[in-house]
Amino acid sequence: MTETTDQASTGQDSDQAQTWRDDFSRVLSPVFGSPQLDLVRGEGSYVWDAAGKQYLDLLAGIAVNALGHCHPTWVQAITEQASTLGHISNFFTSPAQIGLAEKLHDVLHLPAGSAVFFSNSGTEANEAAFKMARRAGGGGRPFIIAIEGAFHGRTMGALALTAKEAYREPFAPGVPGVVHVPYGDVDALEAAINENTAAVFIEPVQGEVGVRTHPAGYLTAVRELTTKVGALMILDEVQSGIGRTGSWFAHQDPEIGEGVVPDIITSAKGLGGGMPIGATITVGDANTKLLEAGQHGTTFGGNPLSCAAGLAVLETIEKDNLLDHVTETSEWLKTQLAKIDGIGEITGKGLLLGLELTGGASGDSATGAADAQVPDSKAVAARALEAGFIINPVAPGRVRLAPPLTITTDELTPFIEALPGLITG
């Protein structure tokens, strides 16, 4: 890391912060609320604000910056591609597009007949999968099942799959035909699925509810039940894929995926390492039953620039043995976190972790006294930001960590040391 930070800096001063906040509100949409920081530079696991304060980035753009910020190989790949060919539309292909698709076939061990459709984001990847689901069984299957706690995106089809009512209600009536079943309940799933079901959408790791995997046997049951009725099993690996859990994709981890082979996989976030890209991947002959030429498209999808970035990400993960690094770093991190009074259950795997905040309480949620001591995750995240750490208050009483896959234990140590004080305030 290049050391250019004023270590005495306490961040953006109030006058400067007010200026850029005023500028933001004057020219940009308010849908994200007021930004927390005005960031100007990143390197590795760190970012800097306009006042020169350094922050350890433990969120990585919400699991996007797989190689950290401005990784030399990633920068070189984008620079070289931009100097030769940036955009060509979907009337043409490029070596970068074919190369990235081939690499995804390789890491997923896809059988013959499998195919990749590139788009620009996770929600677009899920929109394509949604349209494929509408074609399942030759069409005429009106229902799609999603899981309580799911987050699949904000565009209308993906929004219909997203479980949180507060996200869907302002835009009602939404896309019809989506049924949400209770999390982890095989009996409820079995009662809901039938020959009118086109697909079951499911995240191997649910990120937006605090990072949770499914109960043992659940993904196996989804695969068995979808196969029985001829429905598709669609795995949303937008957040959990690209090495995030210590496997290329989370469902390839035996403990998470239980050996299931889905019909469709969606990917994004870490795939581009910071460049916008999504992928909808059909497995085997599922591709021959779904979208035909002209039934879907995207102007920017599969552009050479984003594909070059994605190929650099996958090749660097492989070359630098980052899957092993993620597993080893995760085990160290979870061991250190488990020692902290104020941290309860630690969920997730690899470098996608959810931390239950107990504030030193017993963690027995059956007692009001323990509940009263649970820290406000937003307040903890705010204190962390002031101390120079970016974390995500993903749910009440829970924070999410999704740092770069390249982060080291030395970089994590100051956070571990500061965390007890951040929890208690």
C-alpha cells in the first residue's frame, strides 16, 4: 500500500462534507439517500475520502471488488482493452467475450450444451432467468417460487422474486405468478410446487437478511422436487459466487450446495471486480428449451471492456490461489471474532459473513433483558466508519462483512482490535 494518508486526519470536515452533499442532492437522484462519504481513491483493501482519511473496506462495494481496489492485473486488462475496443453491440463478438464465457464453463465444469448470456448487473441476470422460467416446459406454467428472505434485485421481474414487502408494495401491482414460501420449510415447498410451477429461484446464501445458508438437506429437496414436476432450479449466485465463499460458486461447496446441479445460475458483482457485468448461465440442455434468437437482448451486455475485466478477475483468482486464501483467512477471522464479547452467532462462509451483535448480552432472545442490550447495527456501523472501517448494517442487530478476497490477516487485525469498543460505543 502506498502511504499517502494523513494519519491524524479525522475524515472530511463538516464544511467540505456539506458542500459535496449539497452538490449531490442538487444533481443526483435521492433514491440512495445521502452518501456517507465522498471517496476519491482506492488501493487494495483501502479507500480514501477527499480529506485524505483512510478506511479499511470490509464491504468491497457489496461483494463486488473481488480483487480489492485498482488491482494491477485488473487495471492493466481494462486499460489494454479500452485502448483497442470498448463497445461493439451484440451484433458482434470479441475475444474477451468468448474467453470469459469459456472460463465460466471451465470453473463451473459445465456439460455440453451449456451457455452464457452476458448482461450488465445481477438484477438483469435474474430478469433473463425469469424470462427463461416463463418458457420452462414449453411455456404455460404460470407460477414461480421464491424463498422468504430472498433478494433478487429491484427491476420488476426480479423485484417480484424479492421477498421484502416494503420493496414491492410501492410498485404494485407487480409481475404476477410469484409465490414466496417460508425459509427452510421443505413441507411448505412441497405443498406449493406442482406441474404449474415453472421454477424455484433460490440463493445458496441469503445475503440481505444477515447472511444465512439454508438448513441441511434443503437445497437437495429443492432439486428433487423441481425435477419431479419438471420445473427449473435457478440458483442466484450474484453475491455468493466468484470465490466469495472459498469455492468458485457457493453451490460447489459440499456443505452449502450438497452436490446439487442447477438448471440455471446467475452471477454478477464479483465477476467484474468493479466493472458492471452480469451472467445468466444455463446448464446442459436447459439451454435448448429456453430463449430463442430474438426473445431477449441487451445493448451493452458482453461488451469487451467488462468481459476483459471479468476474465482478469477469474484468472487472478486462479493464479494467486485466492480460493485457498479466502478459506484460510475466513477461518482465522471467524476464530478471532468468536473471542469477542458482544459477537454472537457468526453465519456465512468464506469472506461473506454475518455477525450477530449481542453487546455482551447472553444472546438469549427469549429474555427481554438480553434483547434490550442488543446494539443498534446502524450505530455500530457509524462508529466503525468514524474509526476508519467500512462495514454493513445489513439487518437489525446484524452486520455483514464482505471484504476483498485479497484481504490479509494483518489488514484485518486493527478491525478485530477495535470491534469490542465499536459494539459497546
